[in-house]
Amino acid sequence: MTVAELGHPGPGTTPLVTTCGAVTDAQCAQARRTIGWVLRRHRLDALARVRIGTGVRPEGPVLVQVNLEMGELPVRAQAIGPGGFAAMFAAERLDRILDGVRAGVVRPRWPDSRRPLLARSSELRPVARRKRCALSNVTVAEAVSILATMDYDAHLFVDAETGMDAVVYRAGPGGVRLARQHRLGLPTGAVPAELTVRPDPTPHLTEREAAQRLCEYGLPFLFCTDPCSGRGRLLYRRYDGDLTSVTSSDIER
């Protein structure tokens, strides 16, 4: 059975919905119903936090993001689409991710027509948000799993093999690609069969230089090394067109 069929698997927790923008009551009700159905199908007594966002026009695209914990494992799903379908798209993504978690095999889905990359050239856009995160020190295989369970397009982490910052991201013929700051070869140990490695070195760019390159070349995101700190920076385009910068919280201000 699919989310679109909306059967009745049993009782469960009602998702908590928050909104931003011109979100209608009907869109909120649909999100509670479809996401709640997925929770019941997986017999999860977990609080799902659903965020629905739109622009100023009610007829514009709607962004739906779901966050929950499956045991101690954080899970996230995100989708964008027309107002009447965005919540269903997010519910289907969440359902697929939870199926993968239970099966012990979660892989990024690529290419994904339901969530195209935000790749378009533009004038220089501002960095609207700067996120300083405690980066996970994990293997490449573990980073790929995080990429999939958190439904990211790109994930910044500390590569346990090299101790250097790295990213895994949705790309390439196999679906996922690795970029490390200094080492270009394949990682040792077990890695997903679909993994490819970016063959060129990571560029050294300031935040402004990175933003200029991302906007000029129409990139959805860009991984670079900050010339001052020597640490990695992940810069990506937001759905509103502005940019977000992600760096390690270990970097001194």
C-alpha cells in the first residue's frame, strides 16, 4: 500500500506542524494525515515535527520537512511541490527512508525527480545563514548512511580515515560522490558500491569567493577549504535563492 492510498494501519502519534508563509489549514491537515499514516504504518510512537513553508503566494511551491527519531537515530525527509502534493511527496520519502532503516540498507536516491537540485546561475546572492556544527567523525560509509537517513543533498563531516573535512553528496552515475580536502583516492575499508570520488583537489576559497563561484556557475552547493582556518566549508543554495554556509564549530571566531 502506498501513502496515496491512505489506509488505516492503526493508532499513532499526531505530527506537530509549524508553518511559515502562506500555508493553508488544508495543507496542515493533509500533512498531519499523510505523515501520521507513515508513523502508524511503521508503528512508531515518535513525535514527528513537520515544518511547512511557502513564499508570499499561496499558489506557489510548498516545502515540507519532517524530523523525527527512530529509536536514537535521527531521521529527516524533505520535499517540495505544489500545495496539494508536497506533504504526500514528503510522506513517501519518509516512508522509503524508514523502510531502508528497518532493512539496514539506506542509500541516497539519485537522480530524484521529486527533489531536483537547486542548480541555476544567478547574480551574487547573500549568505543568509551561517551554521557552525559539531561535525561527525565517521567513516565514508557512515557518512553516506547519514546523507540518506537525513535526506541531505550534501553532508559535511570529518573523515575518520584522514582526519580531514570531507563531503558526500548526491551526484554521479552511481548516486553518491565523495570529496575530501586533500586526498583524492578511494577510501580504504568497506564503502558503498555506487560511491565515486571527485578527481580534482578541493579549492581554497574565502566565503565570498565561494559564493561568487557557486552563483556564477549555477552550482547547487560547493565544498572548499577556507584559506584562513584550513577547515572545510559547505556552501549551498536555499530554496529562496539565498545561500547557507556550513562550517565546523571547532573553528575559532
